[in-house]
Amino acid sequence: MTINLLKGMGKAYKTYLRNKASKKLFNNPSYKPKLQHPVIKSVEPAKNLTERRKVQQEIFKSIDDQYTKRGVKPGPETKASEIKVSAAKKSSKIHDKYEKDVKASKKAKSTQTKKAVGAAVGTGAAVVGAHVGAKRKWPKYKKFAESDIKTVDGKLKLVPKKKD
């Protein structure tokens, strides 16, 4: 295929060829390229956006109320917009920190719960294992473990458990 180049199209054509070669090279590399930065494939929206917006509007309203109480007109010459922006940024940082801390505490709580459950299960298994081992090794323990303690004639006696 021949391409007739117009005057001034040489650079564009060379760039096209270079881009085509680069695309071919990156689509079928002879080695696995390692990227310097991870590729972002998707972005999750921030949580509680409506709540955060509501809080921001309340902050703006309180700043405007303070200006009207003092008899100052809010506007760029009074730096009200700068105060609003800085207040919004501070509240956003506080909210982000709070959510991060809540998430960390939930994770720590679930980890501790899992550990506690695991310890309880392990302890229960150890007790059952010790009980079974003791019944095998000591016949008196087996007799005791498989009996009920009842009062007969004012004395404690071992009575075999009733089979249901």
C-alpha cells in the first residue's frame, strides 16, 4: 500500500508509524513489562456523600449567619468564600479520619472476636480430648463420669445415668 503524503504530513506519518510499532510491541512483548505504578481499573465512590454534603451546607450556612449577624456582606472582598473553603476542607479531613478510625476499630474487633472464638473452640476440644483420655486410662473416672450423684438415705451415692 502506498500513501501519497501531502506537504507537512511527513511528521504526522512518522508519528503514526512509531505509535503503531509501539502498540504492537506493548500488546505482544517478548518479556513481561513491570509497571512503575499500579494501573487504576476502577474507582469506588466515597461513602456518605449526602451526609457529608449536608454537613458542608450547614457549615456554609453558619458562616453566612455569622456574617449577617455582624452586618457584613458575604463575598470575595470579605474573604468569606476562603473561610468557607478552608472550613469545608477541615471538616472533610476530620470526616475522613473518623471513617478510617471506625473502619480500623471494626477490623480490630472482628479480629479479636475470631481469636476469642478460636481459643474457645480449642479449649473445648482440649477438654473433650482430656475427658475421653481420662475415661480410657482410669476406670474409676469413667464410672464417675457416667454416673449421676444422688442422695440416698442422707448419703451421696453414684447412680448410673438413665438412658433416654
